[in-house]
Amino acid sequence: MNASTLIHLLYQTTRAISQGVNQALVEYGLYSSEWSIIVAIKKTGPISQIALAKYLNIEPAAISKTVVKLEEKGFVERKSGNDKREKKVLLTEKALSQYTIWEKAIDDHRQSILIDLPQEKQHELYVMLESIYSNSQKCKK
């Protein structure tokens, strides 16, 4: 197997997972890109869009576009931080009240795609993906 075939399968797998997340969240009016931002904010607390882009390894313009959509849905808000020029993004009470419901839908999806993979194999995959990710970050520099 060559590198191109392996990376193509990895890309196709991540796309399929993303599509599955979209399906799991459709009844809640959310998309996988929005979910990743919600999870990041939940984990980090209020965060600037620039820091959010770096944290998620996503272009700032894509973050901005998705944050606007989440704001329109009432799931995030932007407030001035210590530096008045920089706004922090934070989850609203509406998002926080629904978070565990969304999280359960995502967890059910994740369990279904890993059902045939024993814990030992999941750990091996994790280690391999960590290595691939680390190498990809080195290539960016």
C-alpha cells in the first residue's frame, strides 16, 4: 500500500465521520463544524476567535462564519474581554442547557463506529493517529 492510498482512506474516513455527526445532530439544527466549536468553547471557556482557530486548526474565516451561525441560533455570544478590541466567544445558557443532549447523540454515533474495534486496537489507532498528526504539524513549518 502506498502513502497516497492510506492518506486518501484517512481523509475519506474523517469525511464519513463528519457526515455521521451531521446526521446525529440534524434534529438539533447543528452541524459537525458547529459542534466542534461548541465543544472547544465548553472545554476552554470564553475564547477569542483567533485562539479558537488555532486550537481547532481551522482557518479564522471559517471560524468567523460558523460563530456567526451559532450566534444566530442563540448558542454563542461574543463579549469584550480585557482588551476591548478582542471579543471572547462563549456559550449561552441555551447551548449549555442542551449540551448533554447533543453530547449523548455524538457519543452514541462514536460508539456505533467503534463497535467492532476492541479497546486495545482503539489505543493502537490513537497512537498511530497522534504520530500522523504530529508529523503533519512538522510539515507545516
